Amino acid sequence: MIAAISPAPQTATLASGRIRIPNPNRHSIRFCKLGFPLWKPKLNWLSYGRMQQMQMAWVRGLSGGCFKSTEPPPKQGIKVEEDSGGQDIFDADAMESKVSPEHLVIMVNGLIGSAADWRFAAEQFVKKMPDKVIVHRSECNYSKLTFDGVDMMGERLAQEVLDVVKRRPEVQKISFVAHSLGGLVARYAIGRLYERSSKLGQSDYGMNSLTGEHLDQPCEDRIAGLQPMNFITFATPHLGSRGHKQLPLLCGLPFLEKRASQTAHLVVGKSGKHLFLTDSDEGKPPLLLRMVDDGDDLKFISALRAFKRRVAYANANYDHMVGWRTSSIRRQDELPKSNLLVVDEKYPHVVYVERENKNKIQNSASSIAGAQTSDVEEGGRKGEQNRSTVLFSIQGTEVMIRGLTQVPWERVDVSFQKSKQRYVAHNTIQVKSYWLNSDGTDVVFHMIDNFLL
């Protein structure tokens, strides 16, 4: 329904020396409850900060749209505070007590997402741990802003986290929970927020995957000045989307997978280039390859190592957006066999849990240099025409796996095979909408029950 259509008014003279200035905001065309104008006046006189606040408010209004009027109010006892950077969810009584929650949980949405995606999980966190956690649902990367690339989104998230920490001086610990592309954004952000402690000791975790040098293990490393605890991802393409069945929607057809890598940037902008490893800023390797080790100013692997736990939740099937291998950081032959999958009565959709050990990490880190050399030689043997494909499919994926597994990961495999919501498994794993994805509640509870405080 169109509310009003009227022509732009003319300036009218009321009397000598008096002029009526028309209000342009009164003469715009708007759709009821959709919240976006077909035409709007130029707002060059608004500050950039004010524009951001207006955009955030617009997105929150858009989340209702034609399907629901407004987001339901939080449950009794749970308070939500909004600002231009996101939403803080906490227990009202706990905040008023003498000892307020000291653990900050940052929740990050995925591609074309918003803070509303984590609403259910955030409320469950606060409900189960009212005096322990403050949950912040990030909103700096929403809708089309998720097309800006992992690096730009990561910088925005890092700044948002710093702003939250500044507003919440009582927090002492920090954890990240991210969905899909948000996991890559969170990995970038912690590389920016990482602070090396002055107390250093020799690490027993292995060697740097590229230089072969021993890695230092800081005793009291910090993320945004806080003690890092949990880094948890849900259906995140840690190895990118390039490769056989890494994007299951393409059905594993080689010509579609090749075309997708060539055209992804036309659909999802710079983020598409990063996901398919086709970016080469200033001649540098693709960003995802750089994010498996420390750089000069961004300490990606040191930041991951600083966390007490790293957990990768992955859909074993029916996830049409992110493949099982890339979300669980595994090779094909490392995926659990069907006879090893079990059913837990408490968590019926969690079918396999794997924990890393230090010996495997050391073997992975020490052998990466040899793998790089052999892959380059193999590429040469196959000829220049196939060299690029070989390097990306074999060397690139192998470098990312071995780089990321320099630190221990817990892997939690999830299956909605018997669920009516299996075809939207990518969203069900995080319960993006309770009415559409409620079968994923046990996965959210599994994450909360194993959360390290």
C-alpha cells in the first residue's frame, strides 16, 4: 500500500521578508512497514555518524517488513540495550547487583544477515547464565554491507568490539560466536584486536607453518584488552568456497564451480572474491591464505591460539551454502564415516564430536613446508594450463588446513537428516528464526552447555 504521492512543493512567499522553507521529508513515497523510500531528498548535510545511525534503525525496521510488525519483546528479566553498533543483551537483575557479569560474548552474523539472526541464542545464553555473561549482537555488518569483503568487515567489527569494551568497563573476558561468513570476519577482527603480552615463553605447540620458526606462546595474551576464552563458529567456510563441493548448491559440477569462482564478485562483491580466493590485492596472496599465519601487523594465528577453546560446528549434510569439509577444517578422508556417527538423546542433532591433540598439531605444522614444495612440483608436471587449478585445489586448501590446525580445534558435526527443516540446515544450525529453524535448539544448547566461563 502506498501511503502518499505528492509533487515536490515550491517555495512560497508569505509576506515581505518572510519565506516558507519546504520540508522535503514530508514529500516522499514510502511503502507501509517496509521502511524504504522510492524517492528521498539528498541528505548531504547529515554527518556520517548520523547517517550510520539512520541506516541501523532502517535495518531494524526492515526486519519486520510484511511478515511481522516488530521484533518480539525480550523475555521477562532480559534487557536489551541498543546503540549505533549493535545490541547488548543481559539479565537486568544481575546488572543491578553488586557483582555484574564479566564475560562478554560477541555474536556475529553471516552473509546478508543482521543482529536479529542470533536473537534466540543470545536470549538462551542470558537465561542460562544470567550473572555470568553479557551478550552483544553485532550489527556493524548487515545486509549489503556483508558484500564489502572480509577485511573491511573485520575492521568494522574490531572497532565495534572496542566501543563495546569501552562502554562496559566491568567485563574481563571475551568470547566470539559467529555464523557462516561471520566466522571469517571474526577471525580477521581478532587478528586486529590481538595484544601480545610482555611475558613470553617458548611454545610447545609447534612451528610457524611458513617460516619453520618456533612459535612463542604468550602467557597472558589479550583480545581487546580482555582474556580470550571461546572462539566458536557455526557453518563457517574456513577453507573458502572454491573447490569440489565446497559450495554444495552447485552439486559438485565442475563447470558450475568454475563459473562460480569467476562470477561470485558480481553477486556478493569483494566477499565473493575472498571466498573463492580470486583476490590479489597489490600482488599479495588471497586473503584467506594470509589469514592462516601471522602477518606484520595482523596476528591471525596468535590471536586464535590465545583463546582457551576453538570450536567448529559443521553441518554434515543438507547445508547448501557451506560444505562439510570447509566448515569443519578437514580433508575428505578425515570426515567421520557414517558408522561412527551417533545419536545423543540430549542433543539429537549432534552426531559426532572430535577433539584435537597436540601431537597431531605438531605433525601438521612441521610438514607444511614439504607439502608446499611437492604441490608446486605437481603443478609443474601437469602443465601451465592446469597449474593455477592445481595450486588452488591442492596447495591452497592444504596450506589453509595445516595453518589453521597449528592450534587445537574441537569439531562438532551436526545432522538434520531426519528433520523437516533439513533443507534450511545452514540457518537451522544457529536457529536464525525460531519458527523456521527450531530443530537447531539442541545445537545451541550444546554450545552453551560446553561454554567455558
